[in-house]
Amino acid sequence: MSRRLLPALRGLLGALATLWLLVTLTFLIMRSAPGGPFDSERSPPREVAERLAAAYHLDEPLVQQYGRYLGGLLRGDLGPSFQYPDRQVAELIAEGLPVSALIGGLALLLALLLGGLIGTVAALHRDRPQDRLLMTLALLGLCLPNFVLAPLLVLLFAIALGWLPAGGWSWQDPRTLVLPVLALALPQIGILARLVRTALLETLHQPFLRTARAKGVPLHRQLRVHALRPVALPVLSYLGPAAAATLTGSVVVEQIFGLPGIGRHFVQAALNRDYTLVLGVVLFYGALVLLFNALVDALYPRLDPRLRRR
């Protein structure tokens, strides 16, 4: 087997093992929680409850249920939802994916653009009022979690100013995107701004940039040609965790703004003990996080040629 294929094979096996462990832990945690998917304030008659349990194989031993679920996963079947009659988990995830992907993608893009711009301006004005102001704002955005930022944004822009809708979703109204995207992006903007500032300050003191300045190379060319790649390395390393944080943050944000995305399905499924839907969403998010990290690992050698020789 080629030496180039061995790392890829090890990475694939590690990803599969991680997903298996994630599914197993989620399965056990959900089944150990009190209550069941068909419990309600008005319990159904005993015969109805027994038929429901038999229809969804909930009357089988836990080990048998676990084996049945893993067997379905190997066939690509995430199973039926317990709370949405005649709906498959895969259908519900596919239904909410466009909304979650649009919000998460825009939030990550906004974080990269604004975080990179703020970090660059702060580094070029090191220890000046501009630097202190921008880093204070970045730290403030970093300290406020999504579930605090979202209501604050609603109070300011929807209730006090009346500029944007407080919630809801419409493909025809782009304004419904603004507050959810901001709530997801602001913490990442703060992190990326501080990361870019630190990396750029270190790069600006490298000998090759001092030589470029001595030759009279314009500042914009120094940044674009000479400093972009060294600064992009730590940013690229953070993109995997940033994508994961944006995805997991969307669970809270979608619930607050009433968005029909995967995160809202996950919250409702957890409250209603919809075992298969919770497992499906957790597995989907886990696979996305592993995919993002794999893409970052694949792109990293293109920015750092030293890694290609290893």
C-alpha cells in the first residue's frame, strides 16, 4: 500500500471510530433519561402504548435496540422519527439543512471578513487608540455567548429601533437572516480578530518583511504578497473548530429566532425524547465537524510547503 494512502486510511478509520463512539454515547444518554417518546400529560391507553412500543421496537432489550440501530446506519437508514408521523429522520435533516447551511455559511464568511479586517487594522496601529478600541470590542463579542447576544440584538434592532424582524423565516425577506447571522458571527469575529492581530504582528517583524519595507514595497503589497500566507496558517487551523462552534451555536440561535433549521429540530427532539432524530442530528453534526477538520488538514500543506516533505 502506498505511503500516501496510509495516513488517509488511518484518518478514515479514526473518523469512523469517533462517529461510532459519538452514536453510542448519545444512544446510552438518551435511553437513560427519564420519560419516553410517547409520554405526555394524558398517557395513552395501555394497549395503544404497547402497540406503539412494538411498532418502534421499544419493547425489545436495549442491546437489541442498539444493534438494530447500528444495522440501519450501515444501510444508510437513520430510522423514523417518533414525534413526526410518517417522516424519516433523513427527510427532516434534509429539510432543515438549507436554512442551517445558509445561516452558518454567511456567519462564518462574515466572521472571516470582519475578523481579518479588524485584526489587520489593530496590528497596523499597535498600542494606539484604534488598537485598544478594536480589541476591546473584539473581547466583548468574544465574552458574550450566543444565547445572550441573540436577545440583546432583538431588543436593540427589532424592538427599540424596529429595523429588523424579531424572528421567523422567509426566503423572500433577506432581513430575517441578519440577526441570526450576527448572533452566530460576533463571537467568531472577536476570536479571529485577535488571532489575525497576533499573527500579523509576528509576521511584520520577520526579516523578509523588513527587507520589503527597506526596498520601498507599498504596504498593501507587503500585506497581500508577503504577509498573507503566514497569517493565513493560524486562521486556517482555527477554521475547523470555528465551523464546529458555528454549527453548535446554531442550535440555540435557531430556537431563539424560530428558524426551521436542523438546530430547532434537535432541540424539539431532545425535549420530546425523539431518540432517532436526536441520534441522527448528532451524527450529522459530528460528520460535518470531522469533514471540516479533514479539509483543513488537506489545505494546510498548500500554505506551508514544509509539511509536504514530511
